[in-house]
Amino acid sequence: MKTDSGLTTLHIILADDDIDDRLFFEKALKEIPIPNRLTIVNDGEQLMNYLIENVDHLPDVLFLDLSMPRKTGFECLTEIKESKILKDLPVIMISTSFPRDNKYEQNIIKMLYSIGAMDYIRKPGDYQTLKEAIHTSLIKVIEKNVV
């Protein structure tokens, strides 16, 4: 991730089943001043297959949607953090807001952190906020891996 000469290209994987969300994420990454390469998978099962098949070349960070078909973000996060091979992969959870109250959402977020999520992003309604949230999370990943 970081070399003596500076920042190298950050390999990012996005697991999200919503095509519009994937397009916004991809567009935001192109505008963030961090060199990156994006891989996109459409569901949790595809994600886990990708990670196992690429265990020698894991991404630097995973943005993982909570609500996906075939395997949820919760299930993927749990599998990743229980795996000796994958457990150190930084995982940033992303989700639309929960339909219940704020306390319910806070409890879900606490559970995600306790499982091993590095960060949580609620998918914002506007593009600029999404871009800033992704950028902030990537800075956290970079700082964690440089120190």
C-alpha cells in the first residue's frame, strides 16, 4: 500500500448489488485524490469466491454492503473475520439507513464493529457527501497501514 516513494495504487473491492450505488461509488473514486483500482462484485457469494480465488492478491480494503442477495454483508463480514487468511482485510460497511429508529441502527453499527468492521458509512442521499465519506474511510485505511 505505502512505499518509501509515497502512495501506491490502492486496490479497492466493492460488494454491492445495487447498480446505481455501484456507479456512484465508482464515479466518486475517480474524483478522490488517492490512486486506486476498483473491483466490483454483485453479491456476497461472489465476494467470498473472489477473495478465496485471490488470496495471494487480496485488496487493500473492502467496501461491503449490508443487504445483498445470496449472502448478506453480515455473513461475509463474519466469515472474513473468522478466517485466518482474510481476517486482516480492512472492511468498511455501507448501508442505506435502517427503517427502524436511530437506536436500532446504533445497535447494528456496534455489532458490526464488534465483529471487526473498520468503519461504517450510511449511504448518503447526495453525491458530495458520499465522496467525502469514501475519502475519509480510505484515509483511515491508509493511516492504519502506514503506522
